[in-house]
Amino acid sequence: MLKKPILITKKTIIEDYTKQLCAFIHKEQLNELTQYQYSNSSLLAMVKDWNLFVAFCQNQQVVPYPASPDMIRLFLEKESRVRKFSTLRRYTVTITVLHKFLGYPDPMTHHQVRILLMALRTEKKGDNSQADALNHDHIEQLDALLSTAKDAKDIRDLAIYHLMFECILKRLELRELRVEQLTFHSESEVQVELRGNHYQLSPPASEAIHRWYQLIDIQSSPYVFRSIDRHQNIGIDKLNDSSIYRILRGAGERLGIAHLKFSGQSTRIGAAQELYKQGMKIKEIQSFGRWQSTVMPSQYVGKHHQAEIEIQRFKSFKPWKP
């Protein structure tokens, strides 16, 4: 999450940003401070995190920025009663980012904060439950429900379900998918290009993509998947992460299994499990799904010990500061 900042050195600018960070901030302010390096979703998350910390400091009647290790420790202790460790960890990254951009020391390296984080990590181990898998049976049921649908939204969403499952797409890859990455050999034979790799879609997936492709104006926008308004008008703007999340979450409602909480990772989990059942090795699944390591595919197919071993290879430990 931490980008490489061009450090701000002019004293008056540092003082101005420091003053801003002592109060609630808006996305536009943070975007300017972080030199326009973060996506919209990252900015929204960071603003939410920082404003939560500011509210805590105001309640304690202390200045929130630069943050003191004691206030961070008290803040994390309070939030740990209701938050998962992954959320607490995200808070610490946000705090680190906002200090490093202005050249302030990273308060997260203080030994008291590090000791607390180590304790919380041990205490909360396993609290970050995996998202529900959107599997092959679910895709077939969705195809049966939507393959003859007339509404543009239903046609688009079915194409998304098929494509994200068969190509193990990340939300980013789906969001940025361009028309030029699709090759149509026939209505039931479509190929997708991703990072130099070519994925041949199944006939049902190809047909779903072809139906959606016929609805879009390829001259108005290069992106395959676009927004649709409530009147079923297809826009030119590409989908954002929130829209993709809602489309996947809506799969559970369409299937009448709303108790399953599908998310942006659900198709990747389900696809990895399906490939593993078919006899594909973890390394092969990693390559097929374009993962940088075997950590996540191992985790998704239930090889938790193997995933933990792989995680240790990528960990780096900062020296404590006395």
C-alpha cells in the first residue's frame, strides 16, 4: 500500500498538511497529499481509517498528528475489541503512509506498538475467515437462470460470473478488461488474452460474453464491462470495484442462498478449488490464476500449512527502535 513518496520538504507546506491532518480530512485532501498515487478505493479506505483515529484522539483531547505511540497503542487496544486483525493492520499502514509522506518518523516502529501488534496477531489468529466460494455448480445455476434474460444488467452480470470464474479474474483485471483482449471465433468460441496468456472459454461462457458484446458500443469506450443505469441504458464508464463487489454479492440473492456472502474473491476461490479437484497442482493453479506466489491458491484449496510456510518466505521484520 505504501508508495514511494517524493518527500515534501518545504516547511510551510508541511505545516499546512500537518494542520489538515489534525482534523477530519476529505478524499481530495488526501489525494493531493499522497501525490495522486492511490486509487479511489484506497483513498476512501485511508480517509475512513484516519478520521476514525482523529475522532479517537479528539475524544482523548490530544493532538492526532504527528501521532504518539501511546495514542496509537490505546487506539488499537480499543478497536481490537470489535475489529479483526486484518483491519487493525490496515489502520497501521494508513498511519505509516501519512507520516512518511511528510517525513515524520513512523510511529508504528515504536517497540510498545510492535509488541502490542504481535500480541494481537497471536490473539486473533484465524479470525479472518475466507470468503464463500462461488463454484462451478453455482455458475451452472446462474447460467440456467440468466442465459435467456432480456435485461442488459442480467446479460452483463452473467458474462461477468462466467469470465471471472473461468479466467480466475481479479476485480482489477475485470475492471480494466478491453475489447481488444477478446477474440471471437464464433458465438460459442471466445478467447481472452491476459498478460500474454490466452484462455479459451467454454461454450456457455463464450455465449454469455457474445450476448453482452452485441449490446455495447465498442466505438464509445474501450472497456468491455460498463455501468448500466436504472433505465437499462449502458454507459461508457467502466465498472468500479464497488459495482463489481455488488454484482458478485448479488449472485447469492439470485440463487436464493443469500446466507452465502460472495465477494470479489469468491470466483477465484471457487475456480482454484475446481482446478485442484481436477488434479491440477498448486504451482499450476498459481500460474493459471496469475498469482505471484502459491500462498493464496494453497489457502483457497485448504493447504493452510503450506500457505503459512510460503508466507514466512516473504516476511520481513523491521528492527525495533529502543
